[in-house]
Amino acid sequence: MDQEWRGLLYPTRLPSFHRLPAPPALADRVRWFWIPEWSLGPGRASRQEVLPFPALNLVVEPGGVSLSGPATRRSHRDLTGTGWAVGLLLRPAAVPHLTDDPQALRDREVPYPAPELHAAVSAAMADSAAAGADDGAGRRERAAAAAAAWLTASVSPPDADGALANRLEELIQFTAAVTRVDQAAQLLGISVRTAQRLARRHVGLPPLAMIRRYRLQEAAERLRTDPGVTIADVAADLGYVDHAHLTADFRQVLGFTPSGYRRSARG
């Protein structure tokens, strides 16, 4: 399924949002760059609601750089005024280079000391009166290129553990039949304990939480985009025992039911 809007609960409500793919040489360290831009009138606000990927993000904004840890529930941010952000959705292999303990960053965002990254991305995102009407795409591409250059210089290619952590992530995300940790471990030829260690060090979430998050993301996307699919069908296709188990996961992580989300996403 197309990944363009995966994780965004209400993509049509965003003022402007773009995802740029990682350069092939960096695909083992960053999945993509995400860039929202907004300019809202006085008194206006736009709520950005997300079911985050089970991953960490490095985020550059006008005020600085932050490292956002893995989320255990949906999150939101209210956009006001004028602003932008350039985010890097990190692959597991990149994480140990930026933090020794991703578990300590669950549901947290902390400042990250990267002045060169901030300066380069900010310069790329700066408006120019002479830039021309079509420079929005060019500005975003320059910002992503600046972030890619910093990442290349600062985060080395994966070691054996990092490469295995990336494979674990890919298997969980793209193999819908994987609903248990022992299945993922068996397909990778590793023990359950090794899978748990990799997830702890490179993601900061248990592998079962990663599995459930990717399944919930797909469930939300299907409920939003396919009016003909039933909730029971989605549950069955994604390996849930029944409709009730999918509903329980929805309530726990998103705070509402699948049917409630479907109604709100169409509104």
C-alpha cells in the first residue's frame, strides 16, 4: 500500500505536508524526510494528529533541533502562525549513533545538539523574495539535501546489529502475516531474545509494540480510504483474532474506536 500518508490520521486537514525519499546511499539510516509548512491567520490553528511510526525522528525547526522518541500512543500538535519543520524518520540502524537509550525517550522530545544541521537546513528553508513562485519544491529539496549531507557525515553505515535491526523492522512492516514476535524471529533466523534486544537498542519499543503499530497504521489507512471494506475484514486481513481485538487496540492507542475514526476521517 502507498506509504505517502501512512501515520497521518487526517491528512486533508494539514496546511502543507511533503515526504521526500531518502537518497539510496542513506536508505539504511533514514526512511524519508517529512516537511510541513504552514501560514495561518491570526486566531487560526491547525491540529496535526499522527499515529507515529515505531521509530525515532530527528526534527529541525526554526528554534533548534530535537530528537523525538518512539511514541506509545497517538500524538498531536497545534500549528499556529507561520512555520516549518524538517524531520528525518530514522531507521533503527541510525538510532544508537544519536542516543544510548531510546527507551528513555518514549513519548518525549528532547533538544539535540546539532548546530551545523540547524544552520544548513534553516538556510535552505529561508524564504527569498527573488526565489520565484515555484521554489517551494526546490526549497524543500535543498533542505532535505542539507539534512542528508549532515547525516552522511555524522552517522556511519550500519554495523551487523544495525543491519539486522533494519531487517527486523522491514519484516514487521511489510509482512502482514507476522503478528507475533516468535514468527518474526523465526523468519530472520534469530531467537526471540535477540529480536527483543535489537528492538530495545534500536527502537526503544518491544517488537510486539512495533508489530501492533504497523498493523494499526494500515488499519487506519484502510478505514479512511476504502469505504467498502468492513472493520471485520480489516481485522481478519491484519491477523487480529476478531473485530473486538482490533477495536481494543484502537481504543488503547488512538483513544477511539475504528468506527469512530472512520466517521471522523470522513468529516
